[in-house]
Amino acid sequence: MSSKPTAEIVPNEPYEVNGHVQRPWHYDEDEVLRRLIGVKGEDELRHIDWQAVVKVLPWRTAQQCRGRWRRVR
């Protein structure tokens, strides 16, 4: 493992990895997810309309929102 950092990432600024543009999640986006989804049990998570969430966060995909929600809830 190298002691040199491979890249410096400015929070919430897009950056490129292997030809794909990445955008780190920002605290404000996490808050939007919390407000939209609220506190739900595992069974209710299957019924969340992730496409509706994407309409509020159009630069994110439904899969990204679902994955992020599982990490921040």
C-alpha cells in the first residue's frame, strides 16, 4: 500500500474513477432521504417508491438512493 494519496476529493465535487464520474454523498442529501422516507421497518422498505425519491434528487439513481438509505438510516 502506497503512503501517497491517489487523489484528493473535495466534498460533494464530482470526480472521475475508471472513466465514470462519481459524486460523493453530501449531508444535505442524507437529510432529504431521511425526510422523504422517515423511519420504516424492513418490510416497509420493500414498498418505498425509489423513483419518487429520484425526482427530488435527479442526479442520483434509484439504486444509489436505496443503497445510501441502507447505510444512513
